[in-house]
Amino acid sequence: MALTVSRTAPIAEIVAAHGATEAVFRRFEIDFCCRGDATVTEACRQLRLDPDEVLAEIDAAIGAARAPAPDARPAPEAALIAHIVDRHHAHERRALPYILSLLPKVAAWHRARNGKLDALCDAGQDLADTLEAYMEEEERRLFPALAAGGCDAVRGEMNRHARELAALLAQVKALSGGFVAPEWGDQSYRALMEELAALEEDVREHLWFEDHVLAARPVPARQ
């Protein structure tokens, strides 16, 4: 039986066209955000996964969906921008103050048992400062520029910000041990790991949506 998706299709395109596949990529820990240009075969080779197994699950997920996920790319820029601001910016702005309150508390209580917690505090603060500054810049300047027709310079700037945030997310994840609380971790420790994991997921979706949906839309021709 022929597969629904091509083996040579970029992962980002698969997720954009078939939203049901997102859960499959998450389950196999395949990055469809910052490395969405890779094919399924390439990603499986890097992670030492069986591409036939992954592709079969992707095909099953698409078949099980009651209706194909709508492709967001044809939507007007204003609607796409509203989606990012209302869903991702709002979530991240709610999450950051709580995370920043937990980081020093957990470090103070447990730094003797985990020497990476002070570095995690610093990395978490850097991530929060960078993310907040980027969201403000998007709403003040970058999104209005895209809504007005956009240009390669704006898209390039968004891509640079995305790479910076992806690097900070990777640093925070490494210092936190993959967002896994140790057996001796208390309620605050576990809450911090859960909040950091949820923030990473949301920011990566935020960046993927901008890179592969919003910024990927063709620039309208000048009249």
C-alpha cells in the first residue's frame, strides 16, 4: 500500500499539511521545528530509528484523522500573526514569571545535590530575557512589517532570532537533565521541570509556525 507522504518530503511540510503527524514526531523525539527541513529518512538515520516504522505510524495517524488538518499557509497574514500572539506569546508571558520564581528557589534548596542548578538559573534568565525581548520586537516591528508585505531582511532577522532561542532552549534542557526531576526532587523541583518542558514545547511550536508557515508565505508582488 502506498504511503500518504513521500519519503523525500521535508518534515515541516508533513506537519503543516497533516497536523495529526505532530504527535508521532514528538513520540519519536524527531525535531520538526528547528530541523524541519530534514526528511523523515534523514532524521531517522541520525536518531537510529527505523524509517519504515516511523513512516507507517505517520501514515496511520493521517488515516485515523477524521479530516485533514487545515493548511494554515493560505490564511491571511493578520490571522497567522493573531494566532502567534494570542496562543504563543500569551502562554509564554504567563509561564515566564512562575519559572523565574521557581529557579532560584530550587537552586537554593538543592544546589548541594545538583551543581548545575546555579548555571540553570542563569540560562533560564537569559532565555526569559531573550524571549521577552523577541516577543516585544515581533509585536512592535517585525509583525507589522510582514503584514505590510514583508521583505527578506525581516524574514532573515526572524530566522536569526529563532536560532538564538533554539540554542538557549538546548542549553536549558541540557542543564536541567532533559527536564527530568531526580528521585529526591521535591514538589518545587518537579514543578520547575514540568514548566520548563512545557515552555520549550510552546516556544518550539512558536518558532516552527513562524518559520514554516508565516515567514514561508510568498512576498506579494509590488504593484
